[in-house]
Amino acid sequence: MTQPPSQGQPWRQQLIGVLVVLPALGLILSLIVYPVAYSLWLSLLEKHSFFPQQRFIGLENYLYLWGDAEFWTSLWLGVIYSFWTILFQILLGVAAALILNESFVGRGLVRGIVLFPYMIPTIVAVILWKWLLNDTYGVVNYWLFALGIARDPISFLGTDHIMLSTIVMSVWQFFPFVLLSILARLQTIPEELYEAAKVDGATPLRRFVHVTLPQIRGILFVVVLLRSIWMFTKFDTVWLMGEGAGAGRYIRTLPVYAYMRTLTYYQAGLGAAIAVIMFAILMVSTALYFGLFREEADIG
């Protein structure tokens, strides 16, 4: 005959549960909650980035940024950069995934090649594209001359084209993420759905709209959300493309502006205020995104 459990046993089980959760809770507090809270507090100070000089000024940093034309320009440039890179990453990634989902000779080799941009370090990608787009010895200008498309060198890294060049490079480097995500979902779609659509006389376009698109909308929802967050906060690509060039301020997005305020002008409080504003923008945008696409969020 079994003995009834002692009254202390539930407490021991709860203690074990708390001890199991504590490491994860500690990581969340140390890696997420504390940095966000400290950035919020830092944004309320007038603080030097290196010297122990600080003064509580309340919301003055935010009021300064409200009237700072460079802040609004950086925000606008970040929106432009994010929107166009995300749009073309999605279009190119989905199109490439549909192609690579079909059977053809050398499909495995092509799949490996298209993943190459996503695997190389950003610094290597930037150096490669700066070499390709150089107006003196770049390969792109060479072929434009050879094909008779251009008569004079085009300064792709100059003020007029630096944003376009950065967008093209970013799309090339990051669209494989979209490709991988969509391709993985395409391979799980039952073939019977396409066969039934063919029997009903559906064209390839109708099969995509009525079969493929409903099946991938959940993963597409997640991909768009992730790419939006990552591209809006992208620092390394934009900084490396504009570093040392007079056209750098034409692609100076909010992450770069926050970095410059913190480590160029040594205004840690203003840099933290920009970071807090970026965090707030992402939080509000994510909430609106989930609200507008509630059904896709449930599927995802």
C-alpha cells in the first residue's frame, strides 16, 4: 500500500521548478531587461561617453532630437533603406524559391551558389561591391562602357547613387534568408493540391495564388517581420558602405546616427535616446503589424 505524498513534496517540486527557470530568467534579465532599462535611464542624462561626467536632464535629449533636422533625415533614410530592401528581398527570395523548388539538372549546385552571399561576412561583401561599383576600375562601369549603355563613368558610390548601391548590395546579400525560409515551406506542401488544381484547369498563376500563396503566408508573415526588424536596425552594411566617403551622410540611418552621437560626438545620452526611440518605433510597428495581419499571425 503506497504512502500518501508528504505535505512538503509540492513545495520541493515548486522549488525545483524555480531553480530550473532561474538560469533562463537570469539571461533574460541580463541580456534584455537590463540593457533596455539602462538605455532608458541613460537617455535622461547628459553624459560623456567615456568620462564619468553626467547630469540628469529629464526629457531634454528627446526635445533636442524633436527639433534636430539630422535626426529626421536619418529616420527618413532608414525608412527608405528598409522598405526597398525588404520589398526586393521578398520578391527575389520568393521567386528564387519557386524556381529552386522545381526539378532540373544541377538544382543542388544552384542551391549552393545562391546561398553564397548570405554566408560571407558583411565586410567582404562590402569590399566586393565597392570594387565592382568603382567608377575608375569597377567591373560594372567596364561593362556599361563595353555595351554602349554609358559614355561617362557612373559614380555609384557618389551622392546621387549611394543609396541605390547600398540597397542593391543589401538585397543581394540577404535575400537567401527569404529563399531558404520559403523553400523549406514549399517542400512541405502536398503535391495532391497542385494535381487537383491542374485537374480543375488552373493556370500556373492561379495555382500560385490559390494554392502556393495560402500555404506560405504564415512563414511569409514571420519572414517579413524579421527582415523588417533586422533591416531597420542594420548598422554594419550602411556604416561600411559610407565610411570614409563624402556620400556617407546620404545613407546615414538611425543606427549609424546613434553610433556617431555616442562615439563621435561623445554624447552617450543622445545616443541612448535615439536607441530608445528606435526601440519604441519597432514595438509600435510590430504591434500594428500583428493587428493588421492577425490571421497570418495565428497561422505563423
